[in-house]
Amino acid sequence: MKLLVSFLLLSFTGLLHASEDSYLLPITRDGVTHTMITYNFWSGEYPNPVIHVQPSKNNWSTVIGYSSLRNLGKKKVCSIKTGIYHPWTKDKISLINYYSITPKINYLVQQDTILEDQKVKKGDTIKNEFYLSEGFCSYLLSDKTDIEAKCIDNSTQFKRIKFPAHPAEQWLYLSCKEGYKIFVQDTDLLSQANVNEGGISGYGEVAKK
């Protein structure tokens, strides 16, 4: 099963350092704290967006981000390398890692069944669903076993349990020329000066527009 995860992550994110590790993270937005699932890649067959950072001075560009994505405090100015910022990029960029934050979703097992070769019993809780790719999701079973399986539907076998949460977010963790690091949300980065949206030119390939 771990081989499946490795294939999915390497195929669909292109990150050699990515893992299936996830954890619950409290984040505060507009004065309200939400417990969200966090993992270090962008999900999907074709991760989006493609972000093209253009030069403002030599091969560097100035962007604005935060010291922490948990509590968005004072903004910091950061000089980063220009190029395409995306899991499929081949450019030498200032990226440390990608992060996704998604709402917490659990499932209550309604009847004994099999989930990807794992026996689950009525009354068990399947926790912390997050999307991988190609219809597969990651889950944590009641016995603390991590599995990857076809994404569960709300059905007679599984009852979906949603929790109040902030909408999903995608972040980039960047190394600044100034010697510190920042977090910047993908949509926020796209709105900044000298930054345009690129495009997917083929499977596993990204380009400037």
C-alpha cells in the first residue's frame, strides 16, 4: 500500500521529498481557531495553480508573506528566485515545501466491511480523509493504521461526519534571500506584483502563459 502512495505522490506532485504524512493543525482565521488536516503537497491529478514569478530586479522578485500559517500576523517582505512555482516545475526556485490545509472529515462505519484489504467493524471511526489523486484518499483507522483507498462515499456502509471548518487552503513555504522564511498562500501570491498565472502544457509539464 505504501508503494501506491509513493507512486501517486511522485507521479502527481513531482516532489521527491513528499510523504503521505498528515497531522491535525489548529489555524486561526478572523479570530476563530479551526482544527484542520495538514499535509505537505498539493492534491490532484493536475495540481493548480501554476504560479509564474517574474523578475523585478535581476533574477529575484519581492513578495509578501507570513512567518506562520497558523496565525497570520504581521506581513514580511521576502526576495525569492524567479520562475514557475508548481509541484511540476523544473526551475530552480526558492521553495522549501508545499502545504495543503483541508477540513476534517471522518466516517462512522455502519456495518462490517473491507476497506482496501483492511477489516473495519460497525462502530469504528475512519478519520482524517484527504484527497491524493485519481479517486484515492488517505485515511486513519481507529487502530491508528494509515491506509490509502478509493475515496469513501456517504452510503449505507459509511456515515460522513463533518466538522465546522475554514475552507481549504494551499500554501508555499519559501526561503528568502534576506535569510528568513515565509509562508504565502497560493491565491495571495498570484495577486502580487510581478506574478502571473502560468498553465499546464502537458501531463507533468508546466509553462508560462
